[in-house]
Amino acid sequence: MKYDCILFDADDTLFDYGMAESHALNYAFVHFGLPTGARDYAASYQEINRALWKDYEEGRITSAALRVERFNRLFAAHDLALKPEAFSDAYLRFLGEGTFLIQGAAELCRELTGCRLAIITNGIKDVQHARIQGSPLSEVFEAVIVSEETGYQKPETGIFDYAFARLGLTDKSKVLMVGDSLTSDIRGGMNYGIDTCWFNPLGKPGSPEITPTYEIRSLDELLEIIR
């Protein structure tokens, strides 16, 4: 195999975050007596959440603050008499149940038995560990590295230092970072000096400043690269 170790992003690379998010929003709103809340406010929530996660990538907000602030902003925007802290707790509990996989993820991991596999993800530790442990991929990864546990987030080099130390890796030429985000996964891998593979199923336009080593539309294309 061309690479000894594959570092996978989790959300929207192997795990379907959109489905997990929809599941969590729906059940949280139902729990608080608003059965149509997910339908009514999902678009607004996603816009707010995306902006805050960008702030997190760039070090302007902590994950602890983010998890409550997104609902604080949502409820303020729509005059909802809900407590952001309590809603966030319920939402995260339901989000941890979101073990939905991207098409081809399980099959890909089964085919990669000759490689060491690990997850390196920006996210909330309890949620990410719950989702991965509850999924068909629970026994696949040698390590699950969550930004909240390391003190760094992609694209910071510190999270890659942590991953290399945790896995005992020394040869950067034998490690591949695979993810869907140019700004966190691909930029992070580039900054660290490892090869990168951009999972871009929707054919989004690239960036002249961020150039992945490879680009794929479906997960099974990764096998051709690695072999």
C-alpha cells in the first residue's frame, strides 16, 4: 500500500452529519414541546452553526461556548422562550445517537485492512465518541482524536502533532489525510506536510490557495489511490 496510515475526518467524510443533525434537532424540539421546530428553524440554525464552527476553526470561540451560543442566537432571532443551555444538553444527547454513515464508508474501511486507520475530528468529545462507538465502524479505528481533547483543532498543526505522537508515526510520506473540508482537513494536512485527499461528492469549486494531493467524488475511489 502507498500509505501506512489513513487519518480520516469524521463528519461528512465517513459519517453523515446532516442526518445526525436533523435527528438531533427534531428530537430536541419535540422534547421541548415544539414538534415542528426542526422544520421551522433548521435553515436558520444551520447558518448560525456554520458561522460559529468557522469561528472555532479560526480560534475565535471555544467548543464549550459554541455549543450554547448557537442556540442562544437561534432563539433570540426567532423570539423562542427556550433556555439555550438546557436545549443544548438535549440536542447533544440526541446528536450522540446519530450513527448514520456516508454511502460506502463501511465497505471502504473493510477494504483497508492493510492500513492503520484513525479519526481526527473537530468536534465535541462526548458526541463524537458516542456516535463512533455506536456505529458499525466502532472497532475499525486505532485511535479517535477529537479536537476538544487535544486543545487544538484542524487546521492547527498541534492536532496533527498529537495524532502522530498518539499513533507513534514518524514518516509523514506514509500518512494520508482524508476529509471533506478544504479549510480544516486539507489546509491542516498541507500545513503539516502530509498528503491530502479531498472528498468532494458534490463537485464544489476548489480554492487556488488550498491544493489537495488528490480529489475524489466517491469513497471507493480512495482504494485506487492507496493501492
